[in-house]
Amino acid sequence: MKARYCQALSVLATGLVASAPLVASAQSNRAPDPNAPRLMVGVFRSAEKNLGVQTADAVRSRLSQDVPLKQLWVIPKNDVTATLEASGFPTTEALAAHDARALAQLLRADEYIVGTIAKSDSGGYSVNANLVLTRDNSLVQPLGTFRVDKADKASGAISKEFRDAQKAFQHERACVNSAREQKYDQAAAAARRGIAEYPKSTLARICLANVMREQKAPADSVLKLAQEILAIDPRSRPALTIAYDAYKTAGQNEQATETLLQLVAADPSNSRLLEQVVNELAASGKAGQAVPLVNQLVTENPGDPNFLGLQMRVKLAAKDYKGGIAAGEELMRADTSAATPELFTRLSTAAVLDSQPQLAAQLAARGVEKFPTNADLLVGYADVLRTAGQSQQAIDVLGRALAANPKTPGAYATQARLYADLNQHDQALNALQQAVANGDSASTVATYALAIGQQQYRAANASKKREDFERAIRYLEFANKTNVTPEGQFLLGAASFSTANMWLQEAQRLSKGSASEKTQACSASKSAQTAFVTAQTNLPAGGKFNPQATQQLLQSVGQYAPYADQFAKALCK
């Protein structure tokens, strides 16, 4: 599209030069006033052949009759047609917005009229016309929608509305020129004169709104002006942009999002705008609403790596993991340089979140094959293998990662989880210590230790074995020593309480036996005392995590701990 646009500019310029003698001949009796604004009338868009041409001809003719030559130069049809023919553009079809502006620029028009005409369901025609400023085709002044029984009959109404709108023309230019010179008070005054001359002026209001923004006017005042513009022209891109900024400033995020979507609807072919809106929606946590827009971008720009990357990010943010993975795969096909370790990690993680462990492993393996010494990718691959139940293979992969970089973030912590899965708990605790020693954050390592401790605590509750509770306690003590948390303290207190009860039961059993067993009972009662103290010390913090269970356990500690003291007093003489 961009190449076609550049070609259109070049060809249209050539056509304009070629048509100059024709124009001079046709206009030998009329010459434009050099100080008069120049107006181009484009072919109206219509599904019916030649109807748009007839409407444009009627409007052009009526304006030439109604407005004195010294006040307005309506560019003759011959000029427009000759330029279009020389460029190879059709002369009987409406131009795309950017092509219409390019033609107006080459014909040195200050403004141009475009519109649509369609048969009405109730009979006759519906004609819509807009006045557009050549300097920026987002600056639009609606001239109205008219219902007529014959196409050419709309020209009178359009001409009248145009003449009314022209009353604000010089004031709008004065506003823009003063604003450019940072004479904001003069600019605002000029805009207000334009609105007074033509109360329906969107253009003067747009200039005034921009001036107010430069002067840091309150957001509600700017928004009120933007809403006035939108009441006249609901598709005004400048007004929607101004309203969006005002809503954002005021913290009205829902209205801001709705305005963004209206902005896209007003200019759906603007890829740059679409990309901006998609990014805005994704950043504001509304990625789901951005998916149709980014799909449109990809459809309109097939194979474009930038838009494929954007599509992938948006779909993953919207938790459309399958769609995000597909977009990522397409991105790598379109641009091999996009196949980075980070991309493979991201896609592999998405597959895990989408409950596709095999696909996750395949993606991670492809990444490792392409980047065999990338430590971060190796850690990610190991984590995927662990999720798939291939713990020993994962340990081997982590060994490669640590060989490549002994300080790889997360490598030792992941290794600890793998050793714990294989019931190699001494190695797991050593790996956690290595994680801290090699620079992993204390909170991260503690989180891993807490997760393993919680897993071991559940297993101990199932087995009802003291050694299983003691194993959980080792991890939980490490977690709290590294980075104490209410959850970690609660679990340590709960596991210690269970262990204390088991020591107490053992002390009671051994106290009835031989002298040797009574000696063992003394040791058991002291172990129970120590465990009860640990429980009583750590459980109160659990009130923030699980208040009901914490209260019940503390009551039980208060009930059973005295028995441990009694046994110790009786047995340990």
C-alpha cells in the first residue's frame, strides 16, 4: 500500500504537468484569484456506476455558481480528470482517502469535498458530504446528510452548508497559525470567533481543543469540547484522540478503552493507529479486546514480522495460548532472526500453561538444539522436562546449564526441586544453599524451598510418619531462615506440632518399658518439648495466612505441651 501511494504521488504529479496546457485552454476566460482558497470536489462513493460522478459534477457546478470567483476557486473537472487519466487512476470511481489527499495536494487545493450517495430504502437517494482540509485528512467538517429524489438535487444543500462552513475557514487558519507561534490566547480567540460564525464548526473546535491542551487546561474542560465535536462528527479522529487522552488523565479507563475502539472504527485502514491501539489495550489488561484488531493487522499485512510478533504477544496476554504459539511459529517462518532463546522460552511456557507438556518439551528442545549453550534456555527446558515427569533428564540438562554458567539464575533452585522429586533430599537442600551462594534472590530460593516443604508436608500427612514430617521441617526451616513468610511459619508450626505429638506418644510408650527404654523416653520427651516450642513460636504468624487453623493448633499446643514437660520431669532425672 505504501509503495502504491508513493507511486501515485509520482504519477499524479506527472499527470498534472502533462495536463497543464489543457487546463490553460479550458480556463482561458477564467483565472483564479491568487488569494482565494482552492477547492477540489472528488467523485462521490457509490455502488451505482456513474452516480458518484454525476453528484460530484452537480456539486462542483453549483458551488461555481453560488460562490464568487474571488472568494473561491473551484478546481474545474478538466483539471481533476486530466490528472487522474495521466496517472492511470480511474476517473469515475471514488479515491481512497490517502489518494484523494495526494490529488488535492498536487492540484494545490486548500480543501476538498468527498462524500457518498446511495439509494434510500424509502425511495430517492441519501447523500452525505464532508469537507476535508488538505493539510491533514483527519481534519473533517461534516456538511450533512441529505435525502433527495434526484442525485443532483443535493448540490444546493451541500453548497449552502459549505458556504456557512467557510465562515469559520479564515478563523481556523488564524488559530492554527497563532498556535504554531505559541500565541495561545490569540489562537483561542480566533477559534472562538470561528465557532461564533459557524456554530457547527468541528475544525475551529479541534484547534481550540489543541490550544487548551497546550495550556494544560483541566481534563474535564477539554473533554467537554471533544464531546461537542463528536456530537457533530462521531468519527472525528482528532476529537476521539483528544477524548481518549482526557479520559486517561481523569482515570476513566473504561471510557478510554471504548474511545480507543471508536478511534479504530473511524480509521480501520490505519495500520499505525491499529498497532498503537493494540499496544494500549494489551498494556491496560484488555488484551482480549485487542485480538480482533491485531488479527486485522496481520491479515492486511501478511508476513510482516512486526505484526506477527505483536499478534503473538497480544494473544498470549489474552491467554489464547494456542493462537499465540501459532503466531510465534509463523513469526519464526517469516523472520528466522526472530527465533531467539527468549522466544522459544516464551512459547514453551505458553504450551505448559495450555496443558500441552509434549509441545512444550518439543519447543524447548528446538531452542536448545539451536542454542546449545544458552543457560537460561536450558533451565527452561529442564523445568519443562520436570513437568513432564522426566526428572533425571532434567537434572542432566541443568548440569549443562551450570557448566555454561555456574551463576545461571534459577538453575540451582530448579535442581533442588528435581532432587526432591527423586527423594534425594540432601542433594536438594545443598542445591538450595548453592542457589543462595550463587546470587539467586533470597525470596526466590525461599519460594522454591517452601514449595518443596509444602509438598513434603502433604506427603507426611498422608503417611503419618515422623521422619516424613521431619523432612518437611528441614525444608521449611530453610525457607524461613532464607526469607520468612506467614505461610512458611504456619507450615513449620503445623509440621512441628505433628512431630511433637509423635515424640510425646513415643515417650509415653517407652516410659512403661525397661530402664534402657525409659532413657529413650526421656530423650523423646525432650524432643517433644523442643517441637512444641517451635510450633508455639511459629504458629501465631500463621494467623495472617490461615487464622482458623492457626487458632485450633495453638489451642492444641496449649493442651498437649504440658504433658511433654511432665514426662521430661519424671523421666529425665
